[in-house]
Amino acid sequence: MPVKAFVDTHVLIYAVAEGDSRSAQAEELLASGGVLSMQVRNEFVSVVRRKILMSWSEVTQALRIAPRHGHNIHGALVIAAASEAGCATLHSEDLHDGQTIDGQLTIRNRFAKLSRNEFFSRVTTLY
């Protein structure tokens, strides 16, 4: 049986902290999967509420969205923020194109579906 990685609170915090030099590495660790305990989730919520000033709604949505829809915590926070803002569409190259969250928000990746001809016709109109 493969050994799973356990993720501590600081990895989650670094992944969502803006301007932190450790963010990219933390996102990479989270993207590879792992296990979170309830204690880690509780510590994460405490820190992002006090120090990063995230709303309760955004935090709870992110923690609900991540495991249910197959997103890491960073992607789930982006989705939660878009949902909380009342958006119908979230444009992202990193998330699941066409996925609808809670019947309200649809993720779109306009870059993924361009055929070679469509790509070159759009590029030539830019120049």
C-alpha cells in the first residue's frame, strides 16, 4: 500500500498567503495530494480568519468545495471567493473546465479547447 503524505497547517497557510516566497512550493505539495487532520483544518481556519482576514463564508466554502469537487485548498479558495462574489463564471486555466459548483458557478478554460487553426487565427488578429 502506498504511503500517503500528511500535510501540516503551515503548508496550507503558505499556499494561500499572498506574496509569500513559499507559496509555489506549498501549492505543489498540496497538488500532489495528502491527508489533513481535523486539527490541521481548525488551525488553518483560525489563522486565515485572524491573520489573512478571510470571511467565514469564504473559509467554510473552500473547506467544503476542496474534497467534494476534487480541488486543492488553493483552487477551492479561488472558487469560494468567486461564488461568494455572486459570479456565474470563473475563468481559469488551472481548474476543471465545464465544472459547475453548487449549481451557481461554472468554471471555464477558454484556452483548452482551441484547435490549432483557432489558435493561429486568434494570434494573427492580435498582430
